[in-house]
Amino acid sequence: KNDLEHRRAVSTEEGRAFAEANGLIFMETSAKTAYNVEQAFINTAEKIHKNDLEHRRAVSTEEGRAFAEANGLIFMETSAKTAYNVEQAFINTAEKI
């Protein structure tokens, strides 16, 4: 939340480094001003795990869930092809932003 600079627990540099080290998206956003909110959803949609491509998985469900839990992240399996959990993934992401 880039509009709450005085309440930061992690610097921009630390957040960016963590995201890069763990293959995550890093974006500063503001619900108050709408800064980068739409782009955050677009970037998230592009990265959402696709559970209908089992044969192309690089990380198992269990590994993904464990990583998410260990790092305070959302974990959901989705499929753009079948629309499985896609709407809920956006809702969950919006609630976290």
C-alpha cells in the first residue's frame, strides 16, 4: 500500500527482493487512490496456477500450499479453461490488497 508509507513494515527494496527470490509478483498498490490496482489484478491473472495443466506442473499442490502458508500468501488452484475458482481467486486477492 504505497499511500501508507509511515506504516510500512517492509521496505520497497525488501519486498521486491523477496518477490524476486521466490518467483512472486511485486507491485505497490493503493486502494485509496486506485494506484496499480487494476494492473495488480492483471498480473495476478497471468500468474495464477493452472490446475488443468497437470502435466506442465513445476510445483506440486502440496509444495505450493506449503510455500504459501509459510509466507502468508493466498494459495488456490484455478483454471482459466474451465473457470474453476477464478472468480474466487480475484475476490481473495482483492481482500488482501
